[in-house]
Amino acid sequence: MLEWSRQWLLEGDIVRCPYCHNYQPLSRGHRVFVHQEQCKGASFVEQYPWRWLAWNLRSL
Ligand SMILES: [Zn+2]
């Protein structure tokens, strides 16, 4: 979860990239996150932030 919050911002029902400020709504969580060109966030291994968040929460 700590690692998740270094790479993404949760704002209500959208996830935002803190580097390029692109966002993805929950309803598109099954799709890969789309960054602006040259965004440093695009180099992160995990590009499905909603799925990753769900994975982090499943042990509750
Ligand atoms: Zn980005």
C-alpha cells in the first residue's frame, strides 16, 4: 500500500498520476493507465492502479 501511494493519488473515484496528472476513473479500472508522453510514471511496472489497489485491500 505504501508503494501504491508513491505512484498514484486516489481522489474520490479517480486515480491520478502525480507526475503527468492524467487520471483514470474506477469504471475504466480494467484498462491500462494512459500517461502523457514522457511521463516518468509510465516506466513503473504496475500500470493497472485499480487492480493493484484491490489486490492490496483483499486481505482485509
Ligand atoms: Zn503519468
